[in-house]
Amino acid sequence: MRISYLIIIMCSFLFASCGDSIESGLNKQIAETDSIKIYFFDEKTGATKNVVTVSDPGEINAIKSSISDESAESYKCGYSGQLEFYKADSIIFAPEFNFMEECPHYVFMFKKNIYRKVMSKEGRELLTEKAGN
């Protein structure tokens, strides 16, 4: 009987610790990003209409920090574009994003799972600014 209680308690701790937080793993993966390409899609056709490359460390950090650890809803508003994080000319991370005011979020694969994360207000503003260039 005691062992059953112990197993139940241990399983409770295990399930409580298995949240949707991937922040530390994702931060490790993109820590050494040296540039980011931002692809902006045409709303009607979905084709790439503009590509902006960011290599300023401050802007790179702003984009990295705009990916919150908060899970986003499963929006049905499509995608405004895609980011490609580079390290030494190799793509290390490539989330799609939507920066419309109604549904700012990122969608990406990480360790064989799909994640939807909220985009920060600052990230939305930065991407809106870059889209205008």
C-alpha cells in the first residue's frame, strides 16, 4: 500500500513538471545566432514578397526575446512570414509567424514537436517595422 502511494506521488511530480516550457532548450539552440532572414508573405498569394536580413546583435536579441514561453492559441489566421535563424551560414531554427494584431504568434518544430508561442508586443512592432522596409 505504501509503495502505491509513493508511486502516485512520484507520478504527480513527474506530470506537474512536464509543462509546455521549452525556453531553456530553445535559448540554447538559438544562442549563437549571427543573422536572421525574415521572409514576408503576400497575404493573397502566400508568395514571398520581401526578404530582410538582420545582422545587428541588438535586433537579433530583440527577435529572439520576442518568442515568449507562453503557449498561443491554435489560430486560423495564417502566416505573415517566416524567420530563418543562422549560425555560420547554416539554418538553426525556422519558425513561421503572424504579426497581425489579432493573432501575433510563432509556430515551429522543436525536438519533433510543434509549438505555438505568443509573440511579444515588441516583436510585433519590430516585424511590422521591418515589413515596411
